[in-house]
Amino acid sequence: MAPVDKSKVPWWVSNLIVPLVNLTLALLVSGLFIFIAGENPYEAVRLIIYGSFGYIEGFAYTLYYTTNFIFTGLAFAVAFHCRLFNIGGEGQAYIGGLGVFLVAINFSFLPIPIVWILSIAGAVVFGAAWAFIPAYLQATRGSHVVITTIMFNFIAASLMVFLLVDVIRDTTQMGPHTVALPKEQWFPSFKDFAGLFGIKIRYSPLNISFLLAILASVFVWFLVWKTRWGYEMRAVGHNTQAAIYAGISPYKNIIIAMCISGGLAGLLGVNEILGVHHKIVAGFPAGYGFTGIAVALMGRNHPIGIFPAAFLFGILYQGGSEVTFDMPNITRYMFVAVQGVIILFSGALENLFRPQIESFFVNRLNIKASA
Amino acid sequence: MVSPILELTNINKSFGHVHANKNINLTINKGTIHGIIGENGAGKSTLMSIVFGLYQANSGTIKVNGKEINLRSPKDSIINGIGMVHQHFMLVENFTVLENIILGFEGELVFGKNLEKAKKDLKDLCDTYKLNIDLNSTISDLSVGFRQRVEILKSLYRGAEILILDEPTGVLTPQEVDELFKILRSLKEEGKTIVLITHKLIEIMDLTSEVSVMRQGEMVGHTKTENTNKEQLAEMMVGRSVLLRLDKSEVKAGEVLFSVKNLTVKDDLDVTRVKNVDLEIRSGEILGLAGVTGNGQTELLEALSGIRKVESGEIYLEGKKVSDNQNFLDPRELKDKGLAHVPEDRQRMGLVTDFKAYENLIFGYHDQQPFSKSSVLNHRDIISHSKKIMEEYDVRPQSPNLITSNFSGGNQQKIILSRELNENPKVLLVGQPTRGVDIGAIEFIHQRLIDMRDRGAAILLVSVELDEVLSLSDRIVVMFDGKIVGEKDNKNVTDRELGLLMAGVV
């Protein structure tokens, strides 16, 4: 089959049709799993949609998961524009959470909005610092960030367990978690907002961090495409030799890209600590850092793509828990497998049907044009 | 006795809106070297890819030895005795020559009898055509010229009667070109048919017996090589008459703008590639640096432009020292001081091919006013600037938003040139300005360089095209094995003299 002339492929084919086809395939395969497990796939889809959209709290849960995926998806995307495969979002988010907590608890004498801003800064600085070490090693010694960041996930996990057990544990409790932050520092939740308008709803973890995620998306878009830094990062990512020729330092940009990436991952800590748990609990990043990789790849590393991808994974997380609740044959791990299938089709097998789809549309458009 | 071995009738091929081949008719006679010449993008490679089964034609017929055949894949072509040597070699670098050649044709699970036979056959082929290849050497140890021979041997081993070579000399040194031509001639002697795709007129005149000219997807003429000349072919290629020799005014050299004293530079493997070089370039002159590829020109250019560290020696810009082995300015700082650099390899160094054209048009100047204000890129000014210089330098198509890799080689080169010349540099370092660029663009690029010189810039021109060095330079120095082995005034030097210097003979 002849290769398709890339410049002739309309943007909506490569950016909308192809991901949608991949997603459909993933869902068909997932449906097959559910069928084999002895449940009705059609019923499962209905449950997913009901669980994530059917009632207000369910939808709030969906958006809460979306918030986390936006942060980690953006984190991966920024580093990827500099061709750095930062798979350390998990650890950076964990350490970012530590930053949030330490700032909030130590500056509790300050006015609340200032504490919030400082805590957000704390998340960014701690996350960035955790990404800085692998970045420095990559820039100066060529140690591959894929290796170092995954190591740093383990180090972060061990460090946090150590801190939560031996150093900052709430000694009045048995579990490995800290004391709770003062109540007035907690982020206003969706429930509180609804209450303002006299609507009474039940608890959901959705809070104003969602707005922070939107802000972060705008920030990433602006940084990558509208500023000199983004331009230089992309130049280093696409062609390091050319960057050196143009006087752009790969060293500097690798470090900047990784630190921004780590900072964004750290923001997950804001959602989890200020918005949900109000304390550090062991293992709070819960895999969001890894799923963020799939979100970024599916969203083609662009904030506009990351948002729907994050939303889709939000639906799967929330709808999936609904399914496992109602269908005894479907376990939680089944939905991990479904996520895996989606990652497989939209990440690893992203280009499986791309040539066919693209040439199909290109040929159709040609026929139309010549008719 | 002339009998056609390959006949193409009414071949058409379109890619989207681009009609790459329009009603092509071509007859190639057995035992000849047939040249196909045309500018970049004229459709030569597309046509030959159809013959080799890589693309399928939209319409038309292909006959081999009078029999109509259907080519669905390269496998069909190989069966019909058609072999192709691509511009980019298809070899496994860590395999030996033998392993590469039998790849896919092993014929047995455990190597034994078949391998011995293959070895013997290959040795015979090597002897017949004087290929001089050691079958046991690893590809990564071989020079580009030898790798190409391995490709030729591979095609022959698979029974090729017709051998298509796509721009075979683009990557070779002049000596390697001579060797290749010898091999091609001996192939012809043995009755093989060779199709040579090129845009270099001199190769057509040297080697072929028949030539076909393509322009914008059409076949515009066939002729016997002996009945034509370079000027006529060039005119057919571009569709108008071309100035092969440049008109340029008398040199008015001023003060020394750029000088190099006793410069030594090492490469990444710590091998000394530039050895005690002295250079002086004056305002208003072009200093040509001739030499066979790999004699230190690349490292010299990189050191002069601040990309590579200086081992010892000094570089002066307008009389002020800018670099020695202790202190050196980086490329950005040198740019600010008025030094521009058009690198030898545009895709590896001069451009980010995945960037849009406008992003490349400000590359290296992106942090300056008005392109960027307090680190925010000024999109509107960048686009209007891009449109202006794309028009001025006739970059086609004039779409700043198009991804750079979609431009042809010549237009990519114009993007770099317009970017660097637009800053009106005092000193301009130019490496291989017309490598892989079509004739129309070559003329344009040469004229721009002359204009820069007339405006008082000091230009260092590094090129492996002797013609280019001769037609542009006011003074010529020759580099061999990292040293400057000779300096000549352009007025009284012949290409023969330069050739001897380049070969390190004198």
C-alpha cells in the first residue's frame, strides 16, 4: 500500500477519526471480555453511562477523576514536547502532596487564600524538585529519564512510607497517615457550592481543584506554543543538533521541561490533600501518574486533546466502579484490564489502522474534489 | 543490435492533488546506461519506484523484454530482474556483507551447503565486476562508497538485469564517484542495463549513452547523450536557459573581518580533525574552501560557528578575539556579533523539520525583538515577517504554516538562507549551500551569496562541488587531512590543479 501524503490528510481525520476508531475498537474488545466473564456487555455500557452521568454525585466523581488525569496528562505532555519520557508522574505527585501538606500545616497562621496559593506553590516546587534529579542526571550524564524516573517512583513511595510511619504520622491513629489539616483550609467542594444555591447533594470528592486543572491546561498551551521557552523546548525535543546550532541549550531545556512536568504532576497533590483527604494518606496517587501517560498520548500531548482524554478515563473510573458494584462477575481488576486495552489501542497500537483510515478519507476527498 | 528491455507506456501516478507522473513513455534499451535527469520533485524517483514495485501506477503498462508485467511489490520486480539501489541504503549495520545479502534468501534453516554456494557465487560476482568487497566485513565498518557497492552486489545476486540507481553520487566523495562509474561501466560491458537517476548534468555527460529529461511530472525529451550538451539539457530540465557560469563583479576586498590563527579542533571521538589552520577573510570577498568530504571541513565550520570546542588556536571577529580554548562564545553570542552560519546538513542541523515554516524562519533569532517580547512569542509579527521573506527569497509554497518537511530540499535551503541572510551578517559561514538543490534554486542561491559579498560581507564557502567553489569564490583554499594544503587565486587556477590538491597529491 502506498504511503499517504501526510500534508493531504485533513486535520480532523488524524486528530478525531483515528482516535475515535481506536477507542471504538478498544471498547469492542473490552465488551468481549465482559461477555466472556458472563455478563451482558450492553448492560455494562448502560451502567457505565449511568454511573458517570446518571446522577449528580456520579458526574461529580467523574469530574474529580478527570481533574487528576488532567494534571498528570499535562505533566507527561510537557516533558514529551522536549522528547523526555517522564514516567515519574506518580512519584512527583506523591512528593508534591508532601509539599502541599507541609506548607499548609506550617503556614496555618496566614489568611486562607494565601495558604492556598502557597500550598499550590509547595506542590509545584516539591514535584519539580523530585523531577529535577532525574533531569539533571539526564542533562549532564545522559542517564535515561525512563529509567531514573521509574526508580524515583519507588524511592518516593518508600520515602513517603517512612515519613508516614516514623516521622509525620498522626500518633493518635493506627493508620499510616498524617493529622488532618484545619477544616477552614479545606478546598470548597462541589457539595458546598451546590449548598450555596440551596441544592442539597450527597458527598463527592469534586472540588475547586477542577478549576485549577483548567487553568493548568491554559498555562501549558500558552507555555508550549506561545512562549520562547516552549519553542526552545520543542526545538530541543525535535532536533537537538539544530537546537545547539541555534544557540539553544539542551541542558537548560531538559531541566526546565522536566521541572515544569514534575510541578504539574505535583498539583495532583493539591486535589488530593486540600480537596479530598485533607491529610496525606499512604499511596494517594493511586496510579493516576501512570494513567496520565495514556491520557497524554491519547490527547496527542495537546491540552485540547488531554481534556477529553482525561474525561474519558474519568468516565471509565467512575462508571467502572458502578459496574463492579452491580455485576458480581466483574471485578475491579477487570476495569484495569479495560483501561489497559484502551491504552493498548490508543497508545501502542495508535497507528495500526491510521494508514487505511487516512488513505480512505484522502481518496474519498479526491473523488469529491475531481467530481 | 538494439532491443528494448524495459518499456513504459502512458504511466500516470497521483498523490492527492499532485500529479507526480503524467503519461510517461520511456523505452530503455538492453545493455545501455540510460540517464533520467530532472530537478528535485520532477517525478524521477516516483517513476522508478513504480518500476521497482514500491508504488503502483494509477494507469499505464510496463513491459520487460516485450512481456507485459504486473508489479505489485518489489518482490515482483526482483523476479523480473529489476534491482534498485536507493539513496538511503537498506542494510543492517551490525550484519556482515554476506549476512546482508542473503537476508530473506537464506534458503535453509541451518547454514551449510547453500551458504557455501552463496559465498562462491558472490565471490564470482565480485571478481567479474571488480567490486572488491570483503564478504566478512561488518557494514558499520564500511565507508559509504562500499556500502553502496554492497547494495549493487545484493541486486546482482538476486538476478538483476536492470539496475536502477537513485542519485547514487549524492553521498560519495569524488574518488568514490570515479570508482562507482568504473563499476557501472563494467556492468554495462557484461550486458547489464543501468538506469541512472540524477540531477547532475556532468554525470549524464560522463556516463550515459541515452538520456531522458523530466520536468514537473512529464517526460520532456529523450535523446542520445552524444547529440546533446550540458546547456541544452539544463534548459530542458528547467524549461528556460540557465546561467551555468555566474556574472560577478571584480572583487573589492576591504579589511579583514574574520580570521583564524593556528586552529586545532577534535571531533567527538577525540580525533584531531582540524590541524593548525590559518584563515583570513576580508570584507567583500568569498573565500572558497574546497576539499573531499571528511577532511575536517565539518569540524572547522562547527568550531568557527561556536558549536564545537576549540582545542587550541584563536578565532577573531573584526579584530577582536572571540574564541580560544579557554573562553569561547556560543552560537547565540556569535550571531549577536554579526556572524551567520548556514550549516552543511540542513535537515540535521539547520532546521527542525517538524516545525512549521515560520518557526524555522526565526530559528536562532526567536528571542529577539520583534519576534519575542519578554519571552512571549509575537505570532503576528512572526507571520508577517515570514511572509515577507518567503516572498523575497521565493520560497514555494509561500505558506508559513506548512510543516517544513513538506517543502522540497531547495525550498528548505532557501528557508535557512533567507533566515541567515536577512540579518545582514558581517561574516557568513556557508556549508554546502546547494547540496540536493535543483538547478533553478542553485542559480538563485548563488546570486544571493554574490549580493551579500557585494554588500561587504566576508563569506567562507565550504563545498564539495568544485564547480561551485570555482564559480563563486574570489580566493580558494584547499583542505586535506585537516590542513590547508594550498591557496589559489580564483583567476589562475584550474579544476585539475585543485583536484590534485584535494587528493593530497601535491
